[in-house]
Amino acid sequence: MTVKVQLPNLQHWKDQVKCQSGCPVATDAGRYVQLIAEGRDEDAYLVARAPNPFASVCGRVCAAPCEDACRRSSIDAAVSIRALKRFVTERYGVESVHPDTQDALRTTLVSEGNCYAGHLPVHPAPTQTARRRKVAVVGSGPAGLSAAHDLALLGYDATVFEVAQEPGGMMRFGIPEYRLPRSLIRAEIDRILALGVTLKLEEPLTPSFGLRELRQHGFDAVFVSVGVSQGRDLQVPGVELDGVVKAIDYLLNINRGYRIDLGRRVVVIGGGFVAFDAARTALRVGRDEGVTEIAESLGAETDARLKEALDSARAALRGGATEVVIVSLEDFQEMPVLRTAQGREEFEEARKEGVTFVTRRAPKRFLGDGRLRSIELRRVVSVFDENGRFAPAYDDGDVTTIEADSCVLAIGQKADLSFLREEDGVELTPWGTIRVDPATLASSARGVFAGGDVAFGPRNLIDAVANGKRAARSIHELLAGDTARVAAAVEIEEIPTSRYRMLAGFEILDREAAPTLDVGRRTGIAEVETGYAEDAARRQGARCLVCHVQTIYDPEKCVLCNRCVDVCPEYCLAIVPFEKLDLPDGERQVLMERAGAGRLPLSAMVKDDERCIRCGLCAIRCPTAAMTMERFAITERFALTQGKETR
């Protein structure tokens, strides 16, 4: 029996830090988690903030693809990376008493080597006499503002055009306030504006003021990031009835302060984050309305009586006065939300709040007399075809009916691109999004870039941030005539075995979800998650498997005693005969030459990096120091090849 192996290279070591590889903006999540475990919170914040202008926002609502990639999830459960980010942003982020901490990234190369230069192709700012190149950013969501942030740091005059009265896009108008405080969004945006970014509110692009007019106003490039603010239609009889609303319209109105009476029995169709947000918001609106009625009936009575009445109202509403049901095509194994670590926790919070679920059902018909009264649901035989594509199949002979006062459709969104004209030369996809080069985000029109939901459809906030940063880099390459290439520098630190220790019991520490408010107190805009206390944060940080540290084997010192293999608690080490290795011929020949002729038979040390927990027992047990623990730091910077400036 042979053992399939590969020789490690730079990409192999990069891939070992799975959380960073999984992050769209390449945040070194593992490092800031480790720094939290060490009590170095300020350094941890700087690591988290360096690549992400919305670190504080992401600490609360990021879908956390880093957690889905986390190697600890293959052992028990992922490290609580997103909640730990919130822990350090509350201490040093824009919401803290030290909001200027992030300025160190622009002025000082901090101890961890993180500064904006590590994430941007830094170019000398134009001289005072040179004209600053102007870039228009259309849309003030996370993609647009991230682009403006990076462009400002690169010395460009960035102007953001926004249709609404407030900036933030779907961060502001799509995410409920109980998940993301509005003051926090505004604080993040104010820090970006402080870089010199110009924000123009209630100035949308229109058919009469579009891309041509922007060019006439002297803008050298445009980044379109208008998001998807229109709900998709559902072709089902009765969809026109009063009470059937689109989730995006419902959330936009609620987050603008308008009241929408959904009645007592609410059905939400969908299985994604928008469906959960709509369902949980509907419960809060129902509770608030009941509470308001009681409060108004009391008039100016004493605080004690008011508190008693409010508590009674909440208890009654928790007892079933308001019903919210999520109906999804998928079962729990297929539901989009439940494919992620964050989604599973969101699911549990929704269940705690009283949301119930009906799976493998889809609306067949909405029934009513001008107003919705009930919904016929047909059974979903399958959601995907044999190729894994979304292609639902239904059984119209298996139909159930549920009563409903209203139905919220969370089945997807689309962009409003009515401002585009044929002469603009911007090509669209069959799905109504702007067609872009995924590597550069350039559209079919020169100087016009697009990113976020308008280019890729609804996706995670952190993906939008990554798109904004990618667009800024592409615009810089276009306007400055520079070509950016990634230059990697590797630093290796050997950790003395006598000092290398993981926290006792780290391997048996359980993942703890961030603490939340008691269900009875979850009304209105009260933020549900409250964040880790210090001891819990240190404990959760200690669960990190420290993927930056590797066990390094020196065959010249090895005496084949097998002690490292015997002591390994995860059985991830083995010494095997060389002829049992399954290697490409080229690599086999290289190893043979390194070993030298006449030294057969040969043996090899093999290691399963997926199972290694970096406990260091192999190095501690080794009598000859053939096994050591070494920390790798791979710093990638965008080196520029300067060319002639384009006009």
C-alpha cells in the first residue's frame, strides 16, 4: 500500500492558514485570534482592521466564510472568529473609546507588520500642483465605500453618489437594527469620509444624468456598486393580493422607520439570510405594536405600572399571539443559511424567538378576497437537478393550506439599472447584472468597473468589501499606468521547544456562541448579541489551532526512534519506507538526489496537516531536536511596475 504525499511549497504553507485563505479580503483571522488569546487586543484589532474598512460592521454581521474554512471545524466546531473580531473592535474600533487606533496603520508599521501598504499598491501621492484624478463611485454600500476608502489612500479624489438620504446601502436599509446599530454604520462611514472622500446624498444616476455626464464632469473612471434594491417577482396565482410583499421592500420600509401592518399570522417564503431577517423583524414589529397599545392606554401612569404592563404584553406575545413561519423549498440540510457556521447560530436564535419552519414546500396559490387569507403549499420533490443546478420539481397532488394574514417573499433581488443607456456600452448578463471581468471587475466599457451585488447578484457583505478593494486596485492600474503584481516575503521564526506551549486543555474547549439578550427582552432595535466578556474571549481565542506554526522535521538529526509518532495524540505522523511514497517522478528524483547515492534503504517522515493540532508534543518528545516548531509569516504586497500615465 502506497501513501499519497506532496512536497510542501509556499502555496502549501499559505493554504494551511485556511481562515485567511477563506476570507475574501485575506484578513489574517487566525493571527488576531491568537493575539486575543495572548491578551494583545490592540495588535489584534490592527490585524483585523488592516484589510477591512468595515471591521466593526463585520464583527457583528459578517457571514464569516473564515469560520466555514477553519480547520478546527473538521475536529469539533470552528473558532468563533466573527464574534472575536467584535470583541476587539469594541475595545479599539470606531465604536470604542479609542476610535483613532486605526490611524496607526497609516503612520506606523506596527509590530505585526500590518499596514495599508500590505493590502494596496501604494503609489506616491500626487504633488500639490498635479491634478488629482477623479473617480466616481455610484452607490454607498460596502462595495462602493470600500472602493472609495482605498482610492482615497491611493491619492485619488473619490466622490460617492447615493440615491438615499443616508449612506450605507443595504447595510443601512437591509440589515435590521437589532443586528447592526445605525450609529456603528455611521461611525465606520465617517472614518472613510475623513480620508477626503466626498459623499453626495440624494444624487442618483438617472437616464438623464448617467455615465456620459459623469465623464463630462471630469471623472476619469467610474465604479458602479448600486446593489440590488428590487425584489424578484414570483409567478404564482394570487401574488397580487394585498398582504403579499417582497422581503426587500418590507425591510427597506421598516429600516426607514415606516410601519407595515403584516397582521398576526405571517409567512415568509425563502431559506436565506434575508428570509431570517424578515421573519425576526416581523416578530419584533408584532411585539412592539402590542406593547405600544398597552403603553398608550396607561397614559402617564407610574414607571412601575408601565413596566408591569410591558412585561405582561411580552409574555402574552411570546405565548403565541404573533405567529411567524418560514417556508422553504429546501429541507434543513439544503437550506442556504444552514450551510454556514454563522447561519446555524442565526437559525437557533430565530427558533428561540418563536419562528417556526415548514420545509420542502413551495407556494402554489395565494387565496383571498382582495386580501390574503391563506396559502396553498405544494410538496417539493427535489430542489436541484442531477448536475446540482437549481431546478425545483413539484408534486401538485400533495398540497397543504395554511392561514396567513400576510406573506413576505424572500426569493431574491435584482438591481435597478435604468440609468444605463445603450451608448454607454455596458453589457449586461442574462440575469440582469453587469457583466465584468471577475479578475479586474472591468465592464465592457473602458473606465467603467462594477462590483458587489450589481455584478454578482446577492452575496455576503465581506464579498462586497473585497469587490470594492479589487476595483480600487484595478482603477489605480488603469489611471496610473501601473501593473500590480503580488510579491510574497516569508519570515520564519523557530520557537524554542522549552517555550512552546498551548493552553492546557485547548483541545477540549467547546465553541461558545456569543452571549445574547434574553428572548423576552428582544423587542424593537435592542441589539440581540451582546459580545464576549474578556475571560470568554481569551478562552475562545485559545481554541485556535495556530495554523501559522508548523512542525519542521530535520532528517539529518533524526535517529528513527519513533517517539514523535508514538506521542502524537491525533496520529498524524508516520515514518514509512521511501518506496511506499506515491510521488510524481520529478519529485521522487529530487528527493533521491538530496538523499545521496548509496544511502538506501530510505525512510520518510510523513504528516497529515489536516489532523495536526500543533500541540508540540512531537518536538518536546524528540531527543535530538530533529522536530521543531516554527512560525511562518507570509506577507504579500502589491509591487508596482510603473508605466506611462494614461490620460
